[in-house]
Amino acid sequence: MAEIASLRPQANVPALNGNRLEVVTFTLGEEEYGIDIQKVQELRGYDAVTRIANAPEFIKGVVNLRGIIVPIIDMRIKFALGTPTYDQFTVVIVLNIGGRVVGMVVDSVSDVITLSAEQIKPAPEMGSSLDTDYLIGLGTLEERMLILVDIDRLMSSDEMGLIEKIAA
């Protein structure tokens, strides 16, 4: 199993299939992000959620998905990208990470893109102003720049507390 070791050796970087990485791309505000397609279980429209008392603001609540109670995280709130709006384009990306199912609210889902190892650049060091621990790197595709999120690390972080720590 080949890994993008040159990017961030300590990161939980997804495996490349034949030097390629398939990502689902989505938007939050003006930026476009990508996550490993292998973590995506399904895409759903945004429905009303059941709020949980004293939950962090970015956890919108929970939904019952075919008998499984799924926490729903609003990524706009999590990444401090302004006030979210929920419309016909809002999508919940249902993820399966470490055997846990989690929903992630995004503004819209763009498409599925295959990136080669050459198209994935390391995330620049931004000092303490931006935590790059949750980034795999930046994907470049013609004029587009994708922020590649290490969704395993993000969802298992201490502040999220939704998924058990994933062994690196």
C-alpha cells in the first residue's frame, strides 16, 4: 500500500491506488475542500436534526439514519467560516470512520476527482494561526485548488470527541 510519505510523515494519509487518490469535493463558503472517497458512506440533503443539550455549537444535533443515531457536525461553524445557511444545495456527507457513522454538513458537494501524487502539495506551515494537523495537503487541478482534509484526524480530535483516536 503506497502512501504519500513525503507530505506529512506523521499524518494519517490515505493510501493511493496506483499513485492516485479519489476525493469527494465540497464547498464551504468560497473554498473547495476534498476528503478521501473511501470514508464517504452516502450523501443526503439536510433535514431537521434533534438538538442535544450542552453540545458544542458545531454539533447541530443527531438524526436517525435507518436505526443508527448519527451526530451531525456543521463544518462552516467548526471552521469559523461565517453563519451557515441551509437551502436546497446544503448536503450532509455521511462518513464511516473507524466503524462510527458521522454526518458532516457542507454548503454543496461538487464532484469526485482523482488526483495523482504530483497534484498533491504539502500544506504550508501557517504558524499558530491555522492548525494544519487536519490537512493532508493541497490538491491542484488546473485552476482549482482543493484543501485536502484528513477527515480521520479531524473527527477523532480531542475537541470533536466523536470517534475514538485512530492509531497512526
